[in-house]
Amino acid sequence: MSEWNSEDDKLAVLAKGARSRVQANVGAALRDETGRTYASAEISIGSLTLSGVEMVVAQAVASGSAGVESVVISSNSKISFTESDIELVRTFAGTGIPLYIIDETGKPIDSRLT
């Protein structure tokens, strides 16, 4: 697993909060290259479905971010990384960005580098 740090603990809280706030199955949080954080949850409206990672990357881009330090994904069920989410973070921020999936306690259970 990539190296988890105290700043990632904060992302875990944000991802869990985003998920529970709207009772979504998946929430995500991102820390950009300046230390700013963003949190969102997956959405499904009619034919539009966006993952939590897509939502949080869109927020970062819309706020003027130019990079990513870390992404944390929270789910209330067993999930794995999707290739589209990995590719999205890689396209936006390059390679070597850690992505984590956390359990209900906020501890990382899986990680991947872009």
C-alpha cells in the first residue's frame, strides 16, 4: 500500500461525510497540489451517472487546481478501483498519485498509484 499520512486521515473524514450526507454508496475526497480539499459523492440523475471520483476531480478542476496529492474513496460496500477513475486522475494529475479505498472506520483497505 502507498504511504498513508495524517492528511489522508482528513480526506477519509471528508469522503465519509460526503457519502453519508446524501446517503450515497460512494464518496470521495481529494487534496490538490496546494493542500486544498474537495469532497463529493457519486450521483445518478436520469441518464447521468458520475462516480465520486469524477465529481471530486470536476470540483478541483472547476476551482482552478492544477494537480492532485491524494484521493480517498469511501464506500458502504466492497468496491474496487475503476479503470475510468484511475485514468481520470492520471489524465488530470499524472502518474504516481495515490488512490485509497477506506473501510467504515476510515482505515485504508486498498491503494493504487495512478
